[in-house]
Amino acid sequence: MTTAKEEMDKDFEQMMQMLTGFWVTQIAGAVATYSIADHLAAVQPSFLRAHLRQRTERANLPVMKRDDPCCKKVRGETLRTIH
């Protein structure tokens, strides 16, 4: 038997999942609409690497290596527009 609090927590969790899904959908739509992958591909790789390195160092985030298995799942080429 579930309590009222557990039921409310379940409803809250479902609402958060729906909101998060909406946000992800909106971000993916904006990335596609504004051809972000194409713009990133046009940037000089050394500039982009230096900028990302600076941002990750400032935020104290781990830097993923190109041969990391996580990087192989999604490729930038699949996000580029077809001309």
C-alpha cells in the first residue's frame, strides 16, 4: 500500500521526466534548426580544442579522450546536415 507522500513523489518524478524530455527535445531541435554541428565543424579544430580545454579546466570537468568508448557512440557526422 502506498502512502500519499509516495504517490506524490511518484507524480513529481513523472512530471520531471516529462519536463526533462521536453527540454532535451527543444535543445535537439535548436541544434538541428541552427545547424550547430555544421558550425562547429567549420571552426578550426585547434581553436575549438583550446576553448573546450579552457572551459573544462575552469569548471573542473573531466576531459574525454577521443578513444574513450563513450565518444564512439555519438559522432558529429551524424548530426551534420545533408546538402
